[in-house]
Amino acid sequence: MSKSSFSAQLVTAFRKALRGLTGSLPIILTVVLLISLLKTYLPAKSIMRFFGHSELADTAIGTLFGSILAGNSINSYIIGEQLLKDGAPLSAVAAFLAAWVTVGVVQIPAESEELGRRFALTRAAAGFFFSMVVALLVTIVLGGELL
């Protein structure tokens, strides 16, 4: 392959990537805005009133909130710490943290658009399930009691 042929292929690939990015930009911005709105209107303090049931119920609730309030891991550590300080069960916080970075219900429309609906839903369901499993395992390993 000659240098000019490689350069032409590189320019073509760059143009395609740029077109794909600009086409996805509205979806990406919408996801970011939705996540910001959810974080603003559902602070950690208001979420605390949902906990205090059985460990399994608290784990499911933590997973549900983490799935809806998707975000980056740095934010999840801060929120998780505050939830623990406020008295949330370890299993609920672990589930929240795992789901926060792995599920992302708000991101499903964008992911469906780019990767296909079946893939997006399967990935989200697997993330939800395994977030609960990981949370229960964390609770057991760290000496917490289940049920």
C-alpha cells in the first residue's frame, strides 16, 4: 500500500467518523441533559426515605435508583459515601454504585440508536441483574447480614 493510498483512506475514515459524531451529537447532548436534570431533582437526601426494608428490597431499590440516575464513577463514590453516612444499607449503596455505572436507563435510547434495541435492552437487563448480585456479594464479603 502506497503512502498516498493510506493517506486517502485515513482522510476518508476521519470524514466518516466526523459525520457519525455530528449525527450522534443531538442524542449525546440529550442524554447528558436528562442525566443532569435527574441528578438535580433527586438528591441523595430525598432518596434515603425509600430504604429501610429488607436487604433484598433495599438492594433492588438501590439498583433501580442507580439504573435511573446513571453517571460517572467519580460522582457515584461521593453519593455512595453520603448515602452510607445517612444510614443507607451497604447492599443498597453497593447496588446503587454498580448500577450507576453499568445500567444507565437514560442512555438506552441513544444506545439503541447506535447499537440496536435488542443489544441495548439485553445489556441494561444484564447490568441490572449483575448489579444486584455484586451488591449482595459485597455485603456478604464485608460481613453484612442478608435478610
